Amino acid sequence: MSNTINISSKLSQFSDQWCPRRIATVDDMQVIVAKISGEFVWHSHDTGDEMFFVQKGTLLMQFRDRTETVSEGEMIVVPAGVEHCPKTNDGQECHILVFEKLATKHTGDVDHEMTVSEYPEI
Amino acid sequence: MSNTINISSKLSQFSDQWCPRRIATVDDMQVIVAKISGEFVWHSHDTGDEMFFVQKGTLLMQFRDRTETVSEGEMIVVPAGVEHCPKTNDGQECHILVFEKLATKHTGDVDHEMTVSEYPEI
């Protein structure tokens, strides 16, 4: 049995956007992958930091005081408690990995129609 | 100021093998990068799981009962307490990212000439 995880292969298993899948756990952290396009929801996480890695495309990580461009092969850490809102360039899709606590909620304390409460494991 | 982390750029800053650099922290976890070639040391970590991501080349993760081949763009989780020994194909270099607890020691309880006690931040 192989425990090797192929990220591209995992991402090829779904096409819906803003609906993360869990591909691994490391202690009390999880690795989730998602396809995103457009703008998400402003929120923060008191539960812990969140690290985003861009597998494909470009992620624009909006903070209240600036926007950071995260390109393919780059990553960014969003500290706990800091408001942020991921988005992409118009009409473009971006594939991301997120590394965060298992207890971290999709949109923090914000309840939104985009909020997903459970991440399927793939 | 940008907090974006470019993994290739970080890896271009050093050439010594088996000497990890810390490029980020996420809560009580760290992200380290390393260039490896040849065989490491058999060890395990009671402190927590360890996740390896292959940025370039091929990682052969040896366990006592099998060897897993982890190719570019793939990752593998080594559970806490499980003996393992990373190696590469003969004469080839592999570039890896490792996600693990800040408290996790390079070679666990094993003291070896390859053991590094501090990871410089880059």
C-alpha cells in the first residue's frame, strides 16, 4: 500500500470551486486543497494560523491594508486573528493547498452561503 | 512589505545538503526546506507527524517494511513514532519541504554526525 499523495491527482478529482477537500492530516493540522475563482468572504480565524500554497494560477490575498499576490510555487501565512479575503484575477481559476488546524472553520465566525462545514476526504 | 514566500527562491540561497532552513512557521509547526542526496539516518520522532513534499527530484522514503517513492509534486506523511530513513537515487539531488512541529529534532533521539540542532531562518 502506498501512502504517497499526488496533489495534481487529488485536484483532478473535483471541479467545484470554494469547496475544499482534505488530503492529509499532520498532528492536529489538516492539508486541504481547493479550486477557487472570483472573491471569497472576509473572515479571520481565532483557532490558528493558515498557510496557503499556490499549486496553479495566482492567488490575490486581500488584507484590510494591502493585497498580496501569491504566484504558482509561492506561499503565504495568514496569522491567527487577521482578517483576510482570498480572490483571483477576473475569470481565472487558482488551485491552492491550505495548511491549518483541523478545528479551523472555513469562514471563521462568519456564516455565509459560501461556507462549507465539512471537508470531504479524498 | 510582502510576506509571500517563494520556495524556489529560498532553495536557491544555499547548496549544502541535509542542512534544513526554516522558511515559515504555522502555529507550533515549522516549514523547512532542504537539499538532500544519498542516504540519511534511521530515526523516528515522538514529538509528532512529519509531512514531506517533493519540490524537485525523487525522494525514496524508507520504512522498516517498505520503501515509498515520492516524486515531484507528491507528498507523504510519516506518522509520529514510525522509523524512517529518507534517501535519494544514487547521485541525484532532491529538494524537499518538511512540515513538522517546531520541537521536532532533526534525527529524533539519534545523535549522528549528520544531525543539525538549529535550522537557520531564511
